[in-house]
Amino acid sequence: MPGATEPQSLTRRFEAEAVASLLAGYRPLPGVHDEMMDADGQPRPYWMPLLASLAELGREEVERRFRAADRHIYRSGVFYRVYDDKGGGERPWPLSHVPLLIEPDEWTALAAGLVQRAQMLEAVLADLYGTANLVRSGALPAAAVAGNPEFLRPLVGVDPHGGTFMHLYAADLGRGPDGRWWVLSDRTQSPSGAGYALENRLAVSRALPDLTRAMNVVRLAGFFQEMRASLTRLDRSGEGRVGLLTPGPLNETYFEHAYISRYLGFVLVQGDDLTVRDNAVYVRTVAGLKRADVLLRRLDANFADPLELNSRSQLGIPGLVQAVRAGGVAVANALGSGVVEAPALMGFLRPIGRAVLGENLTLPSVATWWCGQAAARRTVLDQLDDLVLTPAFQRPLPGLLENGPLIGADLDPAQRRQVERAIQTRGVDIVAQEAVRLSTMPVWRQGRLEARPFILRVYLAATEEGWKVMPGGFCRVSDSLDARAVTMQSGGRSADVWVLDKGPVEQTTLLPVTDRVDVRRHTGPLPSRAADNFFWLGRYVERAEATLRLLRTLSGRLTASAEGGGASVDTLLKLLIAWGAAPSDLARKLPARQVLAALTRRNLPGGAPGLIEAARQTASVIRDRLSPDAWRTLADLDALMREAIPPAGAEAEAYERADRALRALAAFSGFASENMNRLAGWRFLDLGRRIERGIATCRFARTLVTQDVSAGTLDVLLELCDSQITYRSRYVMVESRAPVLDLVLLDPVNPRSLAFQVDRIAEHLDVLPAHHNDQPPPHEERLAARLVAEMKGAEATEIELERLRVVEARLMELSNDIAGRYFIHRLPVETPWEQLA
Amino acid sequence: MIYDIRQATAYTYAHPVPVARHIVRMVPVDRPGQIVMASHVAVEPEPVEWTETGDFFGNRVIHIKIETPHTRFTLRTDARVEVEAPPPLVPEETPDWEAVREQAATSQDLTGGSPVHHLFPSPAAPASAAITEWASASFPAGRPMLAGAVDLMRRLHADFTYDSKATDVSTPPADAFAIRRGVCQDFAHIMIVGLRGLGLPAAYVSGFLRTEPPPGKERLQGADATHAWVSVWCGAAHGWRGLDPTNALIVATDHVVLAVGRDYSDVAPVGGVLFGSGRQGLSVAVDVVPMTERKGKAG
């Protein structure tokens, strides 16, 4: 056919046109390197498949897919905590969907430079905590080490377990206008973000599934397997227990601690989960103390032991340093590894690299001057306009460098005089660095690509075969157009990093490869603290449910003025007040006012909002052990209870509110029973619920039922115990005393009956670790067995309701017994207080 | 001078403490100008773990763990220590303070005796612009180091009031400075913060004072408890010198050193953590008697 274009070149032309239109508004910043576009305004060839794919999908489809990625992030519960936010809020991790692409050759060179740097930093650590040759030889001034709060004197002379200080290392990199990568800072204390990198990869692969394969993007999973293997190898006792030591749920990257520990199969522990005995570290679990030989540390070293490090720390483990000294535990990274992060060291690394490795570092650091030396001070004062000032040891300098760096060029004359004086008197505290300009990468904004500056973080793990580099990383992309590195301290979004391979990449999945990981059906004994929280979560949720049932029943009776409601309304109100759910100061006010108070007031200990908040807070500390859906249900419920109830039609609204809340609680129960494995955590949650439900059932029955109880009141009891349907399917007659009591108290197949709760409690105790077949049963088991027998032997026609008080007391005793047996907690800590005079 | 030292410390708690871990720094060690002839520490209740080590600064440290529930924790130290006056040093003949600052900043020594460890803010002695400003009046350009430090010590002694009610063990130096009151611990911290603010190394020293003054002299403030003072670095040639701001004294033979560190947190005689709550009472009794005197009394 004359004039016809070949299909392939036609596609190519369309593709080029589509890409051109995608890039139409893309303007790299002047004088700055752009990752995607070359100096002539042409896209770099290795970006073409990605750009073509975005162009082909079209704006709407791309946006749809990016939204799906965001939903994935939201659903997996990825968050980070914002400290300066009012109330320490959580934010979903903001993802910038377009990944950074890095070519194979460039990556190889970068990785080699990072390995070299990691080797050097490890050698520096060994030297500083050992012979300090670098200081004696003059390569590093003593004050540039001694001024560092991360130089931990109690660890000097202590060999780390296995001989390695750093097990994980990360570097923040920027690419200068000349196209070279520079190390902006080193992360050696406890590098964070690898978990976010993993999560970003999952989310972006979900949005662009074919591309990662088509573009030969190297997978991340292998890196984590190697990291896991080398940490597990540090375990000398062979029990295979590695703890991930976290500062706790208030830490900004707690999500990542939970995520990584789950991904790697480590136990997530806080300081008070651990105890030191005879120079070894143990986890307090529901099955007693269990040895932990390896701690992957995400807690800053200074806080790790109040005995020998920061004595004010409430997060640490008293005696940990002594255990480290005795070789009883491996801490990764070793306590004190943070010392080489300090900017003060940066200026000395080049000569140190030559001294310890015998070769030049291939990856440069930002030019840095430590102002403790006269020559450096002169240079800095001469070139102040081109430099940025930062604290030498990451510790803010009051009155001078309190919030982030100072840009020399931005100083007014008064500030300049102040800076000059500070450099002259206490130059040891100050470092000046070259003002680095970062390169830019594309971000997706309102259907178009735009250039934004970014910092790349890359992770390395020490393995038996040397340092391994994670083939990818974590970009922090600025929201602004300011390409100066110093403005990138916080905020922004994160982007995935795709390291491209020359050939097809082996399709390992992110899930552990079976031939390298043993099949496991349990995750080790449950830490006591987690068990305690599960138990109380169960109790709070159930107590909230009982209160809400009461409120729904009450508001139903109030609006419909149902038959026989009168007497029971009074009783129910008294019950509400006795539970602390309704305020006693409103006792003589209208019942509707009391119901509204119990539904909305936050300061009532037994009110629905207070109980749900307590449940949510308890859940937040064991969030890593709950399914994201279960967690979100509680969070949504908490939000629901914070909504105001419009005054108009408040009574109907109250019913509606209680009803909605009950449905949300039912969803939570569904997630708990369907999504949680039947390990110890679930058992404690269920124990808490059963005990609480047992107590509530006793109370409902003995308060409502009298000798001459009316059918209407019995109906209320059935409603409170969610047993109306069962009753009506069994009996055609109106409610009468004995059948109702049988159903609510004694019927072992009614999941709402007292007998059912007691049976479940006994079953749980039978399985929990305190139970040994060859020993007499512990007190709580005997208590439960007696209750089971009592329920079995009782008869509805003869049941004495006063007896229910005793059952209630037994259930509370059971609760205390369980706490005493399994929740072996650390007591509050005090320090001695002698003042020298 | 040879001293017989006896110290008894007793903590009492309102509720039994089931477990306690302590770090005890109550044993003097040999140092330049000080020889420990004998020492002994007794602790009750009997600890289950007892480890003795030297810390980074060369102090004797005993790690103990007690697992007997107790409402009373007692420590008793007995020691015989010989103290010798340091070689004479004329303050006006020390190097000027700017030179000392430069020497410290460029030191190539990272061991425990190095001035570099006492050059920076530390946990109980954070930097304070107000204290530095006040201290700078003692250091006009070119003044010899020790002369400036002695002047600072005398000013502190003159301007501040000894008041055991005004502060407690965790009062920040800047707070004590603001009210111009405190005890030896506060005065030592304030002087340290002032010197460090100017880039000059200053260490914190805990120890004892002789209980009864030599005939014709005044009894020293702080003699009934564990005392604290300051050690200033006068350059590589002269090293460290003790200055006691509470008594405005250059340390000679009335002081016995227990421990040296960056501030109180490094040398607290009894550190550590106890599990449980119920802080109640503390008594400290110190007796530092020249051996000849005790013998004389006995004979």
C-alpha cells in the first residue's frame, strides 16, 4: 500500500509525540543537574520506557493508578508520626509516585564508593573505641571526638560482639551540578527508612506492574534476606531470637520498626520488655524470661541504659552496657556507632580514608571545615558567604544554631558578628560546609511532570561476604524548588528508587524464599507487655459494647416508649450511673440528657467515648500485632465518638449513634476472630472480652431480674444480652423468668451466656503457657474450673441471683490472677538522689 | 597528710524495693598527689552481683545488684589516704587563657586524662550564655589561665550564698546561677559552665574535706557530706589544678579526691536505678580525720 507507514515506526512516532506532550511543561532548574532531562532538554534514554508508559496510559489512567498506590499505602497502615503536630498526630506516608531511575554502570560505581565508605567508617569506629591511633597520629583532633555526645565513654575498650560495630549503614547522597554524587551525611546510629523503601516499592509496583519487569528493575528482597541472615548469625545461644528494640509507638518511625520486625521475623520489643540477668538479656514473655541474643537497635544509644548512659532515660534497659561488655548480647549497630555521623568528622575523612584503607575514597563528602582548628577558622571566616554553618555534633547550639543550619550568605551584619565571635571562642562546636545544590527529578503534579530537588538515601548491610548494598533506596523529594541541600531537612515526599539491570531480573518475590527460611508457625512467646495490652483491649472493647448496648436499649425505650419500659428505664439509668457512664450530677434530669452525656462526654470513665479512646490507645501500642483493618475500625470508631450530636432530634440521633458504634464494634470483633492467628495474643484479647462480658451479664441479670419481674423487663435483659432472636426461635410464649435466665446465664451454646464465657475462659487458660499437664493447675485455672462446674450444675428455676455477685467477684479475681501470672512488668524506676554539699 | 575516712550513707524507702541496681563510686584511688593505703566498702542488703571496674576517667566503680526486697539501703566506706600538696604554681606564671584554649582544642590525646573531655557541655552542665557572660569578666585578653580561674572562683564565693534549701540534686546550673544560691554541687557546676563557655577545660571532682580544721582555722563548708569542687586545666605543662569555689580555696591537703568526671552525673557517689517507688529519706555522714589526731585521741 503506497503511503502507508510501517506500524512500528508509527508507534514510535506516536510515542515520541505523547512523551513530548508529557514533558511539555518540564523545566529543570538552571545550573542544576536533572535526572531525567539532559542539558539539551532531551529526556535521557533510560527514562524513555517509563515516560512512554506514562504517556501511553494517559493522564486519567495514571492518576487512577497513583491513587490506587496511595490506597495501598493507606491500607497497609504506613504512617509516620509528626512531633510538632498538635497532639503528636500521625500522617500517612506521602508518596511521590514517579521513581528515580539509576543506570547499571552508575549504580555499580555508586555502590562501590559506598562499600568503601562503610569499610572506612567501620575502621574509624574500631579505632576510636580502641587504640585511638587516628587521634594520636594527628589525623583527627581529640576534641572533634570528645565533643560528640555519641562518643560513649563507657564503651571505650569494649569489643563489639562478633567484632562488628556497624551492621547497617546508610548514606544520604546528593548529585551536584557537575553530575557527581556527594555524600551529604552518614547514618550509622540506627539508619531508618529501609522499611519505607520496601513499602514504596510495593505501592509503585502495584501502580505500574508491568514496568518493573520490562525495565529490569532490581528487586529489594535479596538484600533483606541477607541482612536477616547476618543478624541471625550473631545469635550464639542458637535460640534464634532477635529483638528489634524500639523506643515505642510515640517514635516518628514506629511504623517502620513494626513493619521491619514483622518482615524479618524479629520480636518487636521496648526497653521494659527486656531485663538483664547475669549479663544476658531476656524478653519478659507470657512464658517467662526468654533469652534475646541479638538486638537490632532503633533506640538511640544514649537512651539504651539509664545505668551507664543517659540516666534520665525511661526507654532503656538497666545493665545493658554491662551485658555488652561481658559479651552477653550483640547490639546492632553497636552502642556508640553514632559517633561517626557527626559533621565534625566529615572534613577529616579523606585523609583518614587513605590512612585506614590505603586508598582514595571514590565518593566525595561535602567539603567541611571543623572550626576547632585555626587554619579552618581562617578559611571559614574568609569564605563565609559561600558556606553553611551547622553544629559540629548534631547538638543544637543555644542562641546560635538552634533550628537547623545557617546560610552564610543570608546573615545580617549583627548575626555575622555573633557567628564570628562564636567561631573564635568556641569554634570546636561549629562546622562549616560548602553550600551544595541538589539535582532534580520528576514528580507528578496535576497531570504533569515537574522537576523537584531530592536527596537519595542508600542502605548497606554487613554480611559474612562483606558489605551488601540495597539495590534501590529512598528519595526524599522537596515540595519546593529550592535546590540548596540545607533546606531539605524535613517535609517533602518520598519516592522509590529503581536500579536498572542490563538483563532481565530474577523474579524473586518480596516474600521470603522458602529454601532459605524455615517454615514457622509461631513467632515466639508473646512479650508480657503485649499480652497485657491485648487483655485490656479486650476488656475495653467489651465494656464499650456493654455500655453502648445499654444506651441503645435505653434510647430505644425512650423514643418508642415501649410497653413495660417504665420500670426498667429507671433501673438502666441507675446502672449507667453506677458504671460511671452517666454523670451523677444529671441524676434528676431527663433520661435523654443522661444518654446523650454517656454518648458524648469524654470525661466520664465509663462513658462510651472514654472507653473507646482507651481501647484505641491500648491498641495503638500493639498496632504491629493487629490487622490494619481492625486498627482502622477502632480509629474510625474513635473518630465517630468525637463527632457532635446535633441538638435537634437528639434522641433519635442518640439511638443512631449507639447503633452505628455497635456495628463498628461488631466489625472489630469480626476482624479479631477471622484475621488474628490463634496464638497467645488473640487468647489474651479474648480472655479480656470473656471476663468483661461475664461481669456485664451478671450485672444485667441481677439488677433487672426480681422475683416478680415483668415480661417487658425480661425483654430488656434479652436485648442487652443480644439473645432476643434465640429466645423467640425457641419459645413462642412471652418472656418468662426461668427460660430467659437459662438462656442468658446457663445455656452453654448461647455465645452471649455467662456459661459460654466461663467455658471459653477455662479453654484459654488450659492452652496458655502456665498450664503444665504434670503439675497441679495454677490458681486461676482452678478458679475457672469451679465456675464451669457451677454453671453446669445450676438450674434456671432455682438460681439465686445474689449468687451472681459471687460469680462477678470470682471473675474479677480471675482477672487479677491472670495479670499477676502473665504480665510481669517492670516497676517504676527511680534514681538515687544524693546532692553533694 | 594521712587521713582516716569514714562515710556512711543510708537510703530509706516508704515501700519495699524488690530490685535495685547501683553504681557506687565511693572508693578513692591513687592519683597524682594521693595514695590510697587501704579502703573497704560494705553494702546492705547483700548484693547478688558485685563487679568492680575502672571507668573511662579512671574512677573506681562498683556495679551491684540487690534482689532482696528492702526499705533500707546502706553503704559504708572506710579508707586511709595519704594526700600530698601539689607542686607550687604561681597563677600569674601559667600560660594565657587563649593559649590554653588553643592547646585544648588541638589536643591529640583522647584518653581519660585529656582536657578535651571537659571542654563541652555535659548532661548536668549544659551551656549557658548568662553564666559564660558572667565568667568572661575574669578573663580579659592575655590573662594567665590560673589567675583568671582563681579570680572567677573568688567572685563566685563572694557573690553567691551557701544555702542547702535553695536547690536540689537536679537543679540546672543556670537556675542556681539566677538565684545566686546553692551548695557545692551548684557552685562547681556554675564555675565549670562558665569556663567551658570560654573554651576552657574544667572537670568536676567529688570527694571529702577534713572534718575539723587545723588549729586556728575556720571549719570548711561541706565537710559533713560528700563535697564537690572543680579541676581546671592550665595547659599541657602544668596540667590540672583543683579549685574549691565553695570555700574559695586552691586545693592543697584538705581535700581527698573520690572521683573525677564531666559533671555530677559522671561521679554521683551512688548512681543507678531502683525499681519501685517511694523515695523517703537519705542520710550521709562523713568523718575525715588526720591519722595522727585519731591516734592522739585514742592514746
